[in-house]
Amino acid sequence: MDTTTVFEHLRQFDTPTIANALEIARGSRSITGFTRETYLAAFPTLPSIIGYAKTATIRCSTPYDPAVRRKNQLGYYEYLDRGNKPTIAIIQDIDTQPGLGAFWGEVNTTVHHGLGCLGALTNGSMRDLDAMHPQFQCMAASLSPSHAWVQVVDFGKPVEVMGMAVADGDIVHADRHGAIVIPADVLDKMPAAIDLMTRKEKVILDAARKPGFTASVLRDVFAASDAIKS
């Protein structure tokens, strides 16, 4: 499959499924590469998103020079519009009180969507829940009614959001459960890994749903599931 086809395929699955399949694709479990903190999803019923990370840092508590703010803002949007698409904005609020002001609301979600961005993940805040672009999945740590002194500080550099380290261009899959980075070198293995995982789990789930299911039966079911290798 080409990358576009793989992306469309992976959007059919929730992020926990992607996390499990990633363990199969790379041959081991991990305690890194995914969000470790709970966040709010603006539209919990939207499908999963997957795209190339566009990274930036912001702050909201410090007054700014309007000319500098506009320069950084336009530079960020130009950066967002360059390169592979679709994208996901990964925004780290570097204030001592992240989320004091909301970067995400009606205007920014609409602008980002127009520039080919599917959604955003931030340790900061969001607002305008009823006015956000309805197809843009915004995932934030908190809500704020104000944008305060929100400003882009830098962009295109590594960030850490909700315990997940992300670099420019990383492939990120996300939904209401959390987000995870998919290493580029295992992307092509993911569809097969999902298929294998689904077949292994189906043996267990089918047995558990039948009358007469017992712990003794489960022992044999686990063995049958473990025997599925490809």
C-alpha cells in the first residue's frame, strides 16, 4: 500500500487498536511513544485521525510585541502549509500554567482545517466548542474562555505534549482515548499487524461469549490464540 492508502486504512481503527498492533509490528511492548495524561476531545464521536506532526510551542501569560507575534504566527502557518499532508498540529504550551489562554477556538480550527490539518493535540486549552470546525478534532488538556496573550514562540522543533515526545514529521494517530507515534519504518506493517491481532483476539472473544465458558475453557482458548502466528 502507498502511504495515503495506509493512512485511510488506519483511520478505521481506534488508537488503542493501533497501540496493540504496533506492539506486533515492532515485536515488543513499550512504555514510550504515546500520551500518558488524560485530555478532552472536542468531538469524541469523530473518527480517528492520522497525519504528519507539525510541532510548535506557545505561551499565553506574557504580553507580546504585536509585530513579532504576527511574524511568528504567519511563519507558523507557512510551516504548517509546507510538506506532506494530512497533518496534525502538536502544540506544547510552555507557560508555567499551561492553558491559561486558549490557542484553539473557532478561528484557529477553521484556519488549520483549511490548510490540510486534521486535528490538534495540546497540553494547553481550547474554547469555542460550539463554533469550532466540526471536522477538526481538537484534543486539549483543559478549557479556557480567554485567549489571554496567546502567541507562537517557535515551531518545527521537538516538543513533549501529554507525556508524548513528538518531532516534526512524525506519524501520529489519535482519537478520544489518546495519541501514539507510529515509527515510519513499521507503517507498512501495520495493516497486517491489525489483521493478525484481530484474528488472535477473535478466538478469545468468541469463546467468552458462548454459554458454558469457564476458566478451564479459557486455558485452551489462550493456547489456540497463541498458536496464530501469521
